[in-house]
Amino acid sequence: MSLVTTKEMFAKAYEGHYSIGAFNVDDIDIMQGVLDGAASVNAPVIIAVSEGAYKFMRPDFVVAAARAAAENYDIPVALHLDHGKDMGIIKNCVDIGFTSVMIDASAYDFEENIRITKEVVEYAHAKGVVVESELGAIAGIEDDIVVDDKYGQFTHPDDAVEFVKRTGIDSLAIAIGTAHGAYKFKPGQKPQLRFDILEEIQERLPGFPLVLHGASSVPQDRLEIFNQYGGQLPAAIGIPTDMLREASEKAVCKINVGTDIRVCYFGEIRRQMALKPEKFDGRSFLEPARNAVAEMVAKRITEVFGSNDKA
Ligand code: 13P
Ligand code: G3H
Ligand code: ZN
């Protein structure tokens, strides 16, 4: 199969009340781990490449590897630029074979976000590439945001409706309380997502696919391995899986996972290196790490997202 867009994946996910995992990859080994995991449970999957990963992996290599993956695995695979901010990079991704791009102009005001997003939509749609954009503040716990109304820093449903209509985007990343990274909540703070806002947006934009960023769950068994072998991510907690499942049953069609991949992959590498000090061939460390990624991806898909057996 060749690489596909997310159009059909999202339409089916919306109808079927599940979501598609978008997993951030930083190298080809991790990409293979993600694909092994998704293929093992027969799930469509999105390979997400941030601008940092695009530069690190090098654009042509990313596309070649993703194309090879799509041909080698019997599941739908989309190649997605995550958090695109640089217009040059976004347009290049469209040109060289990415099937989906995200424009993240959420740091700008509403009108400027619309203007920039529209420019990307025009460029991408002309070449059959789909576009995700972001509205609202997907905060970090350090961000001190003044909450002065019911919606606070979260995505306002009125804005969401106007934004989608005026930009022509294919999916929208919304802020309902998730945050990027290993620390999503202040110590002692109870994890909470604003399902009332999600439902309001869903009602106002029926059938329209929504996206959750900052949605890692930080599996504690994997975090323990990471910390036991010299890592220092004490007391990290993620989004509870039951909340992600609930979001998947609603209009959320894409769930982004980056932190879990990193904790899993590098935790396993740390362990392998500690347990095998006599080894110096990379494969003896990397193969178990790749398998750990595959296992985590398969588990997340089957236990939380529900996209298993939907390929
Ligand atoms: P996490 O840091 O929660 O994995 O979020 C990843 C993400 O949103 C990538 O766009
Ligand atoms: O949200 C983004 C991903 O986790 C990737 O992060 O920009 O450090 O590659 P990155
Ligand atoms: Zn993100």
C-alpha cells in the first residue's frame, strides 16, 4: 500500500467511536517499532514527525522510510508533519510526500492564525494533502494562565466553528486540559479534561474530526524502568487512559503520543546498556527497545484507542 491521508481513517474512526494513534518518531528504529506495534493489532496508524525530527532524520530519508513502511506493512499508514510552524518546512513536506501536515499558528491571535492556516490549506489541498490546525492553549503546567470565563484558556466552541468554516481545515486540535511533555499536571493536581467543552464543540461541528495533543499516559511500569536505570523523571504522570478512551468514543479521532515513546524507548535502552555492559553492538540494545515501543503501541491501541482490527 502507498501512504494514505487521514481522511478515510478519521471518517471511519468518527463513525466507529474510536481514535487513531499518531506516534512521534525521532528515528527509523522508533518508526519501525511503531509500525510493528500497529501492524501486530491490525490498526491504521499515523507516523508523526515534528520539525525537530524532520531536521534530525532528514526529510528525504523520512519519506523514503515511511513509503517503505507503507509497502511492507498491510495497514494504512499516514505520514504527518507535527506542529509545523515554519512555512518553508510545511510546504516542503507537502512537496516531498507527506500526506498530512499540521500548521501550528496557535501562538498568534485568532485572525492571524486563520490567515496562516488558510495559506497552508490552499497549498496542501492543491496537492491532495490534508491539514490539521490548532486553536486554544495546549498548556504546559508552568504556564500561568488567567482563567476569566467558563472556557478560560481552552478552545472556545464559537471560535472552533468559525475557525473550521473560514480555514477549510480537515481536523482541529483542541485544548481541553492536556499538556505536552512528561509533566502535565501540577503535583497533587487531579488530572481533569474538559469533556463539557469537547461535547459542545462536537455538537456544533457534527462529524468533524478533533485531535488531542499532549495525550501521553506515561505508563508507570515504563517510567520505573527509565528511572531505575539512571533516568531522572521523578513522579511524571500523564493523561489517565480512561479519559483518552472517553475522548476516543466522542469526536476525537487522533491522539498524539510522543512522551510515552521516548520514556519507553530510552528506558529500555538504559536498561539494556546497564544489563549488558560487555556488549557494544547497538542491535543488542536497540532491538529490545524497538520491541518495547511496539508492545506499548499495540497496548495503547487495543486498550485505549480502539483502532485495532480497523485496518
Ligand atoms: P505528549 O508529550 O503527551 O506525548 O504529546 C505529544 C504531542 O502532542 C505531539 O504533538
Ligand atoms: O509535541 C511534540 C513531540 O513530542 C515532539 O517534540 O519537537 O521535541 O520533536 P519535539
Ligand atoms: Zn502536540
